[in-house]
Amino acid sequence: MNTVLQLLTLKVRLYLLFSSFVALFFIETYCSSVCSFIDGLEKYELVLNLSAVLIFHLLTREILYRLFSKPWKKVSLVRQAYYLSILSWAIAGVAASLLHYFRYPYFPAGSHLKLLSSYWILGAGVLAQLEYVIFEYYYKAPFSATTTLQFKERLSRRILESLIIFTVAPTITMLLTVMRYNYEGILDRHVTSELLYIGLLSIAAAVSVAYFMGRMLRKDTEDIVVAIKAVERGEFQNTLKVERPDELGEISQGINTMSQGLLLREQIKEAFGRFVNPKVAESFIHQFVQEDAPMKMGGSKQHTVILMADLRNFTALTEAMEPDQLIQMLNAYFSVMVEAIQSESGMVDKFMGDAVMALFGFAECENPELSAVRCAQKMRLALHKLNETFQAQQLPQLDNGIGIESGEVIAGYLGSETRLEFTVIGSSVNIASRIEAQTKIVHEPILFSENVARKVEREIKIKRVDALQLKGIQEKVTLYTIV
């Protein structure tokens, strides 16, 4: 947990010491020039008094920093240090006026008040702001989103405070000087009244302008923060009104442009995901777009489960049905097949006419073979329900065969630099296709190899069908199905 004391590095302490010496020099020269009683003191005596106050101020500030070192709620650490700095200057002013009073009780009250106002206006007002900037500049704590959400520090308030202090403080000092000249008879009463009127009017105008400017700035910055948070949540449709011809307007326009770019990226990814698997689309965009990596073809070895599902007697259907009606049936069929595949964390690799090829093992899955077999069960159940719908619409019934194999494949991007396709290649892919073809011969809708059977036999009841010679495969392959 960060504390106020962590702000006080050696550099910061030296700057704080410097501001205290600035106050000593200014107060010594100012009070000597505006107060004849103080000016009557020996030079060393005034410096000695102010030096004692300086040491008292440094000790007071150190004590305050240690007493209130722990962070306050809803206040940034830098602002907390700023408040403590103001308090230390205020206490130093009281101490200086009391010391002055007890040492020189015969001085008029105005002399003591001039010393007090010097510490309050110069120290607590102007120099505390300088110390605030020093704290901000040297505070290197890591950025916290929580701090921003709680608005512990507002840019508008910082500007408002600075504008008011650096406008009002000098004006008040000049008004006090005018009042002193009037009291001493140097200025005419009418001139004093005029200067006081102009000064007070300037203060009122400065405070009003700073207030309304702060409100506008606060609203604009909060709108920008809200827009940024919306982008973080993935909401790219919201746009900021660009009504300021300054840096904030440029930032707003930049956020709008960024949101449009991100929205376009999501639309491209969504459209891309309709042609390839969404996981592949996301991976491709992340690798080649976000990371700005060069386009790289080829692949890597990976253990994968391949599922092939093919419609039966599809050629006869194409001859007997109108194209529009056939496409409608195929889309309905593929929709339920894809839903079953995705429900078991599978990935659709491609559609091949009336066939679909799915892969398991790319997403996080403890047993991809088991997921593939369960997917086959769901596909058959979904097809049964779909046929009930087709029967009600007096459409032909569909049937399919499903073959499953697992093994090592090469997975990656194949093609050319102008046309890429993500796919897998290897003997396991060919075997899965051959197994699916055997479903017509053995009259079992779901068949899988011994590689798959070993991984699912403890979870699902299976039975051995036969050891068959597959086309292009030298050794016979033992096939299994679900009981």
C-alpha cells in the first residue's frame, strides 16, 4: 500500500525545502516594504524570526505527513499530500503571527495580520500549488483503473483550483496594499473605492469563469471516460460529439475513429467466421492483424480427432428436388449439425457438398475423443428431430453416416498468399473419411476406430463391429460403434 511518506523522495524534499526558503525571502522583503514597524526591526532580527518559523514549518509538515501517512478514502495520495501541505502553511502562518505578537506586543494588529496573510496567501495558496505539481511530477505509482473509476483526482478541479488561486491571490494582495495606502492617507478614498470595486469585480469574474470552465471541462472529460469504458466493454456503436476545436476535440475524434475501426474489425471477424470457424478467425486476426505479424503459411503437428458426416443418397435428392428447396433442406441440416458440433467444443473445418468435417481438440477439452462420439450421438438425435419437421412439411427424409478417427495431423494455413484455408492434413483425415464410407456397408450410422474406442469405452457402451480393409490402408482397421 502506497503512503504519503513514499512521495517524499530526496528530490521532493529538496524542492519542499526550496519553497520554504522562497517564502522566507518573499515574506522578509514584502513585510519590510509594506510595514514600517517590521521595517524598523534589525535585518538579522527579522531573518532570525522567519528562520525560526521556517524550522517550525518544516517540522510541522513532517509531523503531519507521518500522522496522516495512510491513504484517505476517495482522495488521491497526491491530493492528500497537497491538503497536508496547505495545513502546514496555515499552521506556520498562525505560529509566525503569534511569535510576532508576543515578541512585539506594541506593534499594531495590522502588522501581525500582514505576516499571517503572507503565509496564508503565498504559502497555503501559491506555494502549496507548486508543491502539488511537484508531488504529481515525481509520484510514479502504477496506474489503477479503480482509482479512475472512483474519480479520486479530476483534471477539471485541478485547473479550476490553479486558475482561482493564481488569479485571486495576487488580486487580494493588491487590494490589501490599496487598503493600507488608504489607511496611511497615501491614496484618496474615492481612488481606493474604485480600486477595491475593480479588484472585487475581477475576483468575482475570475471565480465565475473558472467555475463554468471547470464544469464544461469536467463534462467533456467524463464523456470521454464513458466512451473509453464503452469501448473496453466492446460497445463500439456509441460516438462522441466533437464540439470542441481543441485537443479534447481531437481526442474525441480519435476515439470515434478508433471505435469505428474496432467495429469494422468485429464485423470482419463475424463475417470471416461465417466462412471459417470462429476460433480460427479469432486466431488469424490476433496473429496477423493485431500483432502485425507477416503472413505465414504452413502448420504444426497436433493430436486431433476428426469427424466426418456425410448424407446418404444425396445425388438422388438433387435430381428429384428443386434447387431452392434442396438448398433450404441442406441449410437446415447443416444448422443442426453445426450446433451439435459446437456444443461439444468441436470446430467445423469445412463443408464438402453434403458432407461436413469437424475437428476436436483445438478448444480446451479433457477428452476430445469422447466429445467427438457424444457429438455424433447428438447429430443423430438432431437429424431424427429434423426429419420429423421435414415429414410434417412433406419433404424427403435424410440419413447420414458418421466416421471418427483420432491421431496426429498437420494443422495450419494452406494455399497461396492471396488465398488461404485453415485445415488439417494427414493419414488420420483419410482414415476418418474411409470409416465414414463403411457406415453404408455395415449399416451402422456411427463408426470409429480403435484409437477412439480406447478413450471412450469407460464412459460410453460400445461394441466391436468388425476388422475391415479400408481403401488405401494396408492393414485392417477394427471398427466400433455405440451400443
